[in-house]
Amino acid sequence: MIDTATTADLHDVADQLGRLPRGVVGIAARCRCDKPLVVATAPRLDDGTPFPTVYYLTHPAVTAAVSRLEADGVMADMTARLAEDPELAAGYVRAHEAYLRDRDEVGRRAGTGAVPEIDGISAGGMPTRVKCLHVLAAHALAAGPDVNPLGDETLERINWSPARCCCA
């Protein structure tokens, strides 16, 4: 479920990112104190640019923790496991399909509709490789557990859940 972004939410997101957010349709996940963790972004930005990343991680503590995982080379290990584990690969394909459905819904909500330039393309490397853990974590936070197996794993590895808060 995506909450409508309030003016206060957009200010919080701008503070988190250090810049004005683009294309925000709503807040897709919040932490315990109700601050944004993940925004839902229109699949076509106001300037016409196609934007496949519907779920964008904004919370600085989560973003930093995921960045540390990326720096440790976790993405290459996850990609290798996709080739070796048919169950994991099938779950990742389902995550890709769920992401595309979500993006279509966000596009309808934003009034942008389908974006042919990114048709069939999700984000984060889905469904065949792992390119961006931030996208996978954002998807897991927005969709909830058991939708994106590698997003869930990313959150487990950084020991993060929306019940945790360090916003103060």
C-alpha cells in the first residue's frame, strides 16, 4: 500500500536525500516513527524521462548500510547463486513480475500510464542478475516479506526492519 505523500513527507525526503525528490507518487514504506523509508516514483518523470525504479530507498541509515553491503561485493555472490539455485531464481523472477505490476499501478496512479521505453524492464538487475541492492531492499520494504527473496536477504544482512528507528 502506498500512502499519499504529505508536504511534511516531501520535506523529510528532501532532507534525507539532500536534494528535492523527483516524481514522488507516494510513500511506499515508513519506519516506526512514521518517517519515509521508501518512496514510490512515477515511471515517467515530469521532464518525460522514463524512470524504471518505482521503489526508491530514501532513509539515510538504511541506504548507508546497504551501500556497505554493495562495497563488500555481495551483489556478485547473489548473482552467482541465482545461476546455481533454481528456487532462488524462480523467486527472483516472481519478484521481477511483482515489481512490474507495482510499477504499472504506480503509473496509473500518477497518470503517466504505461511507459513503452521500459516495458518489461524492472530494476536492480531483476530477473537475471543483482545490480543494485538499494532497489531490492526498497522493494522488500514496500512489498513486505516473501515477495523479493534477495531484497529480504539484504534487509536481514543489514539487520533492518521498519520496526527499527534511528530518525531522531
